[in-house]
Amino acid sequence: DAGVIQSPRHEVTEMGQEVTLRCKPISGHDYLFWYRQTMMRGLELLIYFNNNVPIDDSGMPEDRFSAKMPNASFSTLKIQPSEPRDSAVYFCASSPTETGQQFFGPGTRLTVL
Amino acid sequence: QKEVEQDPGPLSVPEGAIVSLNCTYSNSAFQYFMWYRQYSRKGPELLMYTYSSGNKEDGRFTAQVDKSSKYISLFIRDSQPSDSATYLCAARRGTNAGKSTFGDGTTLTVKP
């Protein structure tokens, strides 16, 4: 199994630009999570999906952030417009219902100038 | 107050030492407890997974949960330089298979 796949691995953009992060979960996993990690705030849950349906988006910082999961094998996290304070590592994780054990992707390191 | 609090560290030990990493939690509904290891510039990887109170051993690693005191521990025996990483504890409720609450992590350095 290839594990959770994220792209791009690194993204450098200018303030005001739209950023789209992508995630392919492990096949057969019915939960998908988006996290943000910074030194100051640690690992924060932004949103999670169950069977492609958003369950809890209370961690999404503001309307500039949106996430979609159009099918079981693909999800996106979009930031529009981006701001320097959005600079962080964004992780996608997936888990099966049976165990709830989350498997993380390698992350996308986002830098907003 | 965060639902899962972790000893902040950083922690530096000599190779071969026994390491103790600790967390406390406040939500009595938590039933599943996890330890993740995160190497620099990598994603967290699941290290230990336990249900309710008790001990679980896997090689040099032992996870311990004391629900009466809401205390979670990870012990590493015969620590190795390759154990140098950030360790995150996490907990979740049994009724909600999805959402886990993470501690902020403790960075461990094992010196040869």
C-alpha cells in the first residue's frame, strides 16, 4: 500500500493567491482528516470527513478555508486568499472505522510570502 | 485548558537510558489512547494504540494508561539515537471513531 499521498510536498506562494492542497487516502479507509501543524499551536484538526461527508469543520480557521471530498479517493483543502499566517505544514490522514487508527501523509509545507 | 496536556520537554538522554513520556487528559469519555512518533519533516506515525486502562508492550516500547488519574505514559527501554523524534499522545472517545485529540508533543533526543 502506498499510504496516504499528498501533493504538492512544498508550496511557496504570495499573499492573496489561491492555494489548493490535495490528498489521496488509503484505499478502504472511510475517514479522512485535515490537520495543520505549527510550532506555536501544535497539531490542529481542521476538518474531517466520514464516507466523503464533512462531519466536523469547527477547526477551520475562517471562511478563507474550504475542503471537499468529491469521492472516496480524493480530497482538497483550499485557501483563498492566502495570508502569511497560513504558513504551516498541512497533513492529511485517513483511518478505517474498525480501528480508528489514523495514518498520516507526508504533509505539505506551505509558505505564504 | 486543552483536553490533552503533554509534558513539553525537550528531553535529552544518553543512549541506553529509559525514557518516560507523559500526558494527562481531562475528558472522562476518552477510551482510546495513542502514541505517535514524528521524525523531523515527516508525518506522525502510529506507535502504540491502547484501549481503556492497562499496559501494552511492543518491543522496547510500553504504553500505560491509568484512567483513574487520567494519565498516559510511554516508556522506551534501551533508548537508541534512532528514537530521537517528537512524540505525540492522543486520545479519542469510543462513540466517535473519527476525531482524536492530540497533545502538543515532546521532543526527545537520544545522544550516542
